Amino acid sequence: MLYHLLYPLHAEFSAFYVFRYITFRTIYATITALVICFIIGPWLIEKLSQLKVGQSIRKLGPESHFKKEGTPTMGGTLILLAIVLPTLLWADLSNIYVWITLLVTVGFGAVGFVDDFRKVRKKNSDGISPRQKMFWMMLIALLAGCLLYVYPPFQTTLVFPFFKGVKPDLGIFYIPFAMLVIIGASHAVNLTDGLDGLAIGPMIIATGTYLVFAYLAGNARLSDYLQISSVQGAGELSVLCGAMVGAGLGFLWFNSYPAQVFMGDVGSLSLGGALGTIAVITKQEIVLVIVGGIFVMEALSVIFQVTSFKLYGKRIFRMAPIHHHFELKGWPEPKIIVRFWIISIILALVGLSTLKLR
């Protein structure tokens, strides 16, 4: 909005030329998201407390979590607001990639909101059925995949890090592949959201990494130099990534141990969906397995645990997702959180290194 209102004035006032630069608008989208969180956050937490929108704890979970019962949840609405508003303010709204990412972010957030609302109303940890949740998420992801497929400049090739010559064209099959990435990322983040600040920390790190990927993919000269896929218009996603980073940092202010508020499914599903969509658009889908390694590890721990129990009647971990395994081993919650953050930083650096290892 500000870009469209103020940049045209650069012909008369040269100072407004700065709005042309993605870097400038990304920085201020980040700051705007932070300010929104700091202003609205305390009010929202108080309002959620007054409405008794409290977290329900699984009775089969670690005993240390029982004391968290009643902590305000659905704080992801703050994250959504702090992503959408700065993006609308600072991004070029004629960019289709921005709208597709916002579609998934808000759409998945709406699914999560309904799920959280039902949990609060029923006062248990059961929201909408998994089948219903998957149906709506698949529908939204399908729409996003179709929009990308029919958009002429977008390429349906799949790029592998470390192998610059391997670029298979998936054609129409890119649509289900994009759906898999978007929905998989969303569920993985959702599974990671089990400790105070555990999910939002790696999300900030991963989104910051994809901010760099988006900027490079959208810059023809830099993408050619690094031999990565050039995606015209993808650079504008840097602004949205900046808003996500700012929203994440602002939410972490209230979500850090001991948490004053939880993000709920409205936050985790929308953040994961946004990250998956950005990975698809920037043609860095495979690298997401590295950068989002913490989320992948959490999701795989659940898959392995369930598979092992159904096939052999034995559990691999004391509890899944894997962060609960470490809890039951006696690790203090803050230690698990910080160590997972450290691993996320290492994985992000490895992901960035693929830019030169082609």
C-alpha cells in the first residue's frame, strides 16, 4: 500500500525513491511487525485470559505440562495480524507470489482458528477431526499449486542442491508436489509446537534464511552468478519474510519460557504453510528439508513412533514428538528449547552453503 502510494512521488521528491528497494521495505516490514506485536500483544493476552481461552493439556503428556493448563492460547492470531498488515503496507501488491503466500497463510490460519476454538469450547485437546482439517488444507494448497502452475513465468522444474545439472520438469505433477511441501511443512511446525518458544525460534531462523533465498531468486544477476533458479518477482517475498521474522520475534517476547501465551494451531499451521509456500516459489523445496531440519525431525519421530508401535508393539522413543522424549529423560525445558535453536542455526548455515555448492 505504502509502496503504491509513495513510490510514484519519487519523480517530484527524490527521497521517495527509497521505496523502490526491496531491502528498505523488508527492514521496515520487520520493524512494523515487531511494533504491532508489542502494542497489541499485552492487550490480546489479557483479553484471552478474560475470555478463558486457555490451553487444554493432554492427560497422556508429560506431568510437567499440567501446570500450563489454562495458559492463554490462540496467540497465533497476533502472529497472523503482524504478518498480514506489514505485508499489505510495504509489499508490492501487484505481485502474485505475495498474494498466493498470503492465501495459504490466512487460509491455514483460519483452519487452525476453528480447530483451536473448538478445543477451547469443548475444554479438551480435541478440535476438528483430522479428516476435516486435512480436507481444507488440501483444498487451499491445491488452489495455491494450481495458481502457480497456470502462471506463465513460473517453472515446474525441481532443483536439487549439490547437483546443478539435475532439474527434472514435473509438469502438472508439480501441483501435488507443491501440495505435499506446503501441507508437510505446516504439519511439521504444528508438531514442533509443544514447548515454550520451541517452534517459533526455528521458524524465525528458517524464515530469515528463506528471506535470503527469495531476494537472490528475484535478482537475475545474483541468481545467475550463484547458478540458482531465477524466479522473476520472487524477491518481493523478502518483504513478507521480513514481516514473518518480525512477527516471530514479537511473539517470542511473550512466548519465551515461561510462556504467557501459546500460538495454537492458528499460528503453527499458518506459519508452516507460509514457509512451505515460500520454499516452493523460490525453488528451494529440497533445501527446506535441511533448513527446517528441526521440523522434519519432529515429524519423523512421530511417524517412526506410530509405525513401530503398530507393526511391532514397541515404542522407539519414550514419547513423540521427540522433544517430549528428551523431557522424559530429565532434560529441563529451557535446555531442550535452546539446544533445538542452536541446531536450527547450524542447519540454516548448511542450507545457505548450498548456494555455493552447486
